[in-house]
Amino acid sequence: MIRYFTLPYDSGYRGLRMGAGPFRLLDALGVPGEEIEPASEWRAEIKTTFELYRALADRVHEAVQLGDFPVVLAGNCGAAIGAAAGVGTKDLAVLWFDAHGDYNTPDTTDSGYLDGMCMAMLAGRCWKGLAGTIPRFAPVPSRRMVHVGARDYSPGEREALLTDVWLVEPPQLREDVLGPTFDAIRKDASRILVHIDVDVIDPRFGRANQYACDGGLSPDDLMRVIELAAKRFTIAGLVIASYDPSCDPEGKIAEIGAAIVRAVESDVR
């Protein structure tokens, strides 16, 4: 059974900007979703965000224990942290699609944007205390992470990624690069969590959010990478994040997102 979880929050605010994306994606899919809610009424970006991660981790864990496949539709990319905790990080690799690095820390960020640190959190590079409050969370070793599609970085972020994770930028999107990368990771992992920030898609196919930038992937490119991963790993879960419907009045990204979800679901049924 496929279970759909929604985190319709952007920086702690429900239904605004990218927080509206999960509702639009559910409409495109024509399915109901289980909304994840924070534990307290007072909204603050960091507090609310980690409340959502904790709640999502528990709900995804419950679904996995029942043999269900989790699909998470979220306003922010950090939902992947809760999803990873829910599916379990032992023997887990991560396939991370994003136009941006998401590898800043509080000491390196030039924006102060919490979601710009989420891949670093998942790798155990920062926010270790709060990450440790997420049920069953343990960092995913950075060498079990593949970052695909990045082209817009904060200062020093690309260098940090090149040092720590497998970084595949759009010009390198070839099977002779991706295949050996996945094969190397397969020595330490048999399962993979797929995270897609939809701004990895080039804006000529539809504008995902205000941060979208040129030079990205086509929907076919994205699916080809997932297919290569699926030949080597069991897909443990899927996260679709960072879709702002106000930037996509024709709904192109909503339809692309729904098509991606359906394609991944067909692989895991």
C-alpha cells in the first residue's frame, strides 16, 4: 500500500509559498494525504520544523512497519530528515535532487535559511542536538549520498560537497558517471531514499519556485537517474519538496511531480 504524507509548511508557516505545494500535488495525483502537524500551536521556524520532523519520523516508521511505501509531499526539503529516520538509516543511501547545495551549516550559511542546511543535517554535519531528538534518527554517512543537479551554491558550499558526498552536476549526467557512483555506494547500502526538490527541473519545463534557475534537468533526465538507482537499490521512500504553485500558474510542475510519483510507485508495487 502507498501512504501519502503531507507537510504543508514553509519555514514553519502552513500553506504559504512552498507550503501550498503539497495540496496542489495531492490534487494532481487525485489521492488523499495524511497531514503531519506540529506538536504546539506557537509557530517558530526552527521549533516548528523539528516538531514536524519528529512527527513525520513516527508516522513513516509506523507505515514501514505495516509494509507500506511512504510518499512525502513537503514544503521544505528537510522533510527528508524525518523520512530517513522513519525508514531507518542503517543500510540506507540517499539520492538527493536539488538545484541548490543544501549543505550549509550555521557557521557557513550566508542566508540563515534553515532548509539550506538540511542535507548537512542529514549527514550529521550540524544541528546534531535537535536532530538527536528525532525518533530513531542516525546520520547517513555522507559517502552514501548522491547529490544530483546542483548548479547554484552558497560560498564554499560546492567545495564542501565535493569533499564529502558524490556530487553529479548537470553536465556530468551520464550513465558512465552515475553507474559507477551507485555501484560504489552499493557496497555499503541496499536501500535508497529518493528526495526531489522540484527546482532541480529546468524552468523551461515549468517554474517550481522562486529559487529555480537555468541549467537544470529535464523530467526524463530525472527519471533516468531514478531508474539507474532502482536497478541497484530498493527504493525505501520518496520525498517531493519545494513546489510553490504561485510560480507555476499552468500547473506544469504539478503534473511532472505527479508523473514522477506514479513512476516510482510502479517500481515499488
